[in-house]
Amino acid sequence: MDGESMRILILGGTGEAGALVRGLLACGDRHAVTLSLAGRTSQPKAEPVPTRIGGFGGADGLAAWLAQDRTDLVVDATHPFAARMSANAAEACARTGTRLLAIRRPAWQPVSGDHWTEVPDMEAAARALGPAPRRVFLTIGRQEVAAFAAAPQHDYVVRAIESVDLAVPRLSTIQARGPFDEAAEAAFLSGSAIEVLVSKNSGGSATYGKIAAARSLGLPVIMVARPHKPEVPSVPDVTAALDRIAIL
């Protein structure tokens, strides 16, 4: 960019966002990077760049921020289920003429030995558990656990970074931060007498251990499909993102 640093805003909250920060810093002073986090966890992993916590105030607020900051590029490295933030980014970038690049990791696909029931949302996942009481491992974070109050006959185990304080009967919480490998997940599922998993189709390797463990144990998985995200320029991983940024 004619000798000037490219001003980049990374919309983060994922492992890809942190890896991208470190990859861009390795390029020296060519990039001026700001990381944005939604603020859903009280102790996010720190990265060595200026970091803002909390929302922008919708597409309007983000557009205003981009204009004030004179941002050259927004990289949407949010979670595959962060549909609202991705929609706001697409709208704000379109309004301000700011370049936008999304990192969209491929979704998981069932393989031989998997027993998946694929559903469109959390409400459908709760219904798919059926009427008979089961011991359920909810691997969906804490934001959408409330949907399972509609199926109070089940025993629920939730693993999340933050504590869960929701009116869902028969709910126990395990506070932990991944990643978790297949062996650890298999030991946990067996030791906790889990009968069925509910998972978001997040894709990637960081949380795939639970899916592989369920397969090895013959456990069913209720897989929640990803929400729609806007069509924008995208790449599947950080390496491809760095390659794309290098030619801008």
C-alpha cells in the first residue's frame, strides 16, 4: 500500500483470529492490526495487538468505526454461528467501501460410523432428543442452552468457558476451555454416562475430538446446522487468508 501500513480490523473470538494476528505480526510493520472481541467471555485469550471488547452497535456503529479508523480491510474470523456479526460486517463494509475477507472453515461431514441427526436450530435439537429421558452432553456453549428448557425430562451436562446460570432443570455445568482430543473426550463421555451429544456444526479440528469420540463409542449426535451467512469473499483457513492479504 505505497509504503503505508494496511489498517486491518479482525473480528475475532476463534482460534483462527489469534493465528491470523500472529501471522500478520510476523510480516513486520506492514500491517496495523486491531482485534475485536464480542466480550462474551470475561477472560479472553490475550493477543499482542490493540484489542477492543464489546459490540459496535450494529452495522451502523461498525460503519462509523471503520470510517473513523480509516480501516483498509476487515477480516471476519468470527465463529461459524456468529451470523449477526457477519451480516453486520458485510453491510458496514458495503456502505463504507471497505474490503472484506471472511475465514469460513469447512463444515464437518458425517463419515462411516457416525450416527447423526441433522437439525436446523436449537429448538429442533431439543425436540429431536425425544420424550424418553436421556443423559445429554450439550456442547453448544452457554448462549443457547435455554432452548432445552422445553425438554425438561433429560439430564443435561454443559461444558462452557463461563458458568451457566439458566432455568434449565437437571442441568450440570463443567467449566473448561478446549481443545480436547479424542481420547480425553471418549474418557469423559464414558465416565459421565453420556447417551447422546448435541453439537453445533462448527467445523475445524479444535473441537472435533468429541465427534470422533462419539463415533468410536457408537453414540448418536444431534448436529445443529450452521446459520446463513452473507456471500462475501472468503477463504477456508488462516494460511489462505495470509496469502490473500499479501497480494492486496
